[in-house]
Amino acid sequence: MKTRFIVNPMANKGNCARRWPEIRTDVERHLGKLSDGDVVMTRARGHATQLAREAVGEGCERLVSVGGDGTLSEVLNGVVAGDRPISPDIVLAQIPGGTSNEVCRSFRQPTTAEACRAIAEGRTRAVDVFRADATDAQGNAVSRYGFLLAIVGGAATISWRAQRVPLLKRLGPAAYLIMTAVTSLTYSPRRYHVRIDGEPAETMPVWGLLLCSFDGAGEGLMLAPGADPGDGKLDLITLGDIGKWESLTRVLPKLGDGSYIAHPKITRRHATEVSIASDRPVRADVDGESIGQLPMSVRLLPFKMHISALG
């Protein structure tokens, strides 16, 4: 199977670049010698999408993302067009090199050796893919494909702030903890108009809204305990009219084990298509990257992506 490794040297605050010689040695130990043409390096945000599309055009049947969830999401966007995969038999894989490596965590391959074993054995899991349509800062329509989660409101604000403060970004996972605390004390619920699977729209005060395919996200966050990434459903979690002190003391401390969902102002249900709007500016995020703001619609697509997995 013709394979291309797409390496993001800036993943995990640049640690991926420093670790790449070690990762490559481990890869070659398990999968055989790599030629120069087997490996490409990203040079900027979004470059992995272009590299993935070029690789498929050159006949590659498997793309291995070396980086975190954001890099894998960019690769995914390179192999999907017109709401369909550009190559029906394409296989994606993740080698853990980022701050968050949710596919590797969920599919029992937390190390390079285990990820390589899944690749070598050809074992895969079929994973749902969704499309998110939102609006950028200039009011233009923007679309992105995702596999992990789409978030809006306070949760998206945390992600946006953590990635755009250079000093905090160098702290890795700690940046998200700091910004979660800061945002909890400064962010207030907005009034949302939410339409789920064609039902009549409901207007409600919302602090944040999560659409999760996997159970976890980020570094050590359990957002949707028990979620199955291949069950054809998104877990819709709505954080309602939660006060500042309440979010800091009763929600934030319970994100690690998922018990925050028991909070009486938090609801959970399954959905395949959700439209979200607000009368005020609200940020939106897909797979850990800001895509703009509301209104946003998210819907599952009628196919699954095959991703290397041990579990």
C-alpha cells in the first residue's frame, strides 16, 4: 500500500520537529526504510490539507499524520471534497506527535510503536465524518470537515484564546486550563436558536455547546463519556444558563472524568444535524481550530473514514 507521511514539525509547540528523527527511526524499525518521497513536512497552517490532496493524486492509498488532532483534521480535509472522499479506499493514520492525540488515545495506540503496529497489521476503525458550515469574521461562508468535535460559545472561546496568546501557547495543555479558568469568570451565556434534526427551533440561554464524535478531546478532557465515533450519531451536549462561579467550581473540575454532565443545567442527546444561531457574536470551532462564528450548521455525512486502530 503506497503510503505518505505528513509531518507537522510545529505540533506540540515544536516538539514534533525535535522528536521527528526519533519517531522516524521507530517507524522504520516497524515499517521498513522510508525514502525521501515517503515523507513531506508542513510549512504553515492548512498546508497538510494541500499535501494530503497531492498525495492522493499521486496514488497514495494511506496517509499517516504525524502530529496532533489538528494535523489529522487538516489531512482529512484534503481527502474529502463535495461531501465525499476523493478516493473511496483511502486509509488515514495518526502517529502521536501533538499536544492532543485523541485518535491514538481512543484506539489504544498511545506510542509510536503501537501506532506503527496498527498500520503494519492493516487494522482500522470506521469513523464518522461531519461537515460544519459557519461564517468568518468578514461575514463570508466557510466550510470544514471534521471527525472529532465542533464547539461553540464559551468552549470555542477557550480554544481561540489559548491558541492566540504566544506565551500561553508555549505552555501546551496548561494554556487550556488557564484560559478555561479565565473564560469561566468572564464569559456569560448567550441566547441561542438551536434546531436539531429538523425539529422546531428552540431558543435558550447557552454558555457553550459541544457536538462530539469521540468521547475525549484536548489533553485529558472527557467531554462525552461513552461516545462511539462510528455509531452514526453526534453527542450534543448543551451547557445552559451557567453562572461564572458555577462554571468554575462545578463544571471545570469535572471535565477530566466527564462527571460534569450530571450538572442540572447540562443536557445530552444524540443528533445527526444541528443548526445554531445567535443574536450576538459567538465563536465556533472544529477539531480544535477556530473556523469563525455563528450561525453554524453541522451534519454527519453519509460515509465513514477508515483510520488505523488497535482498539
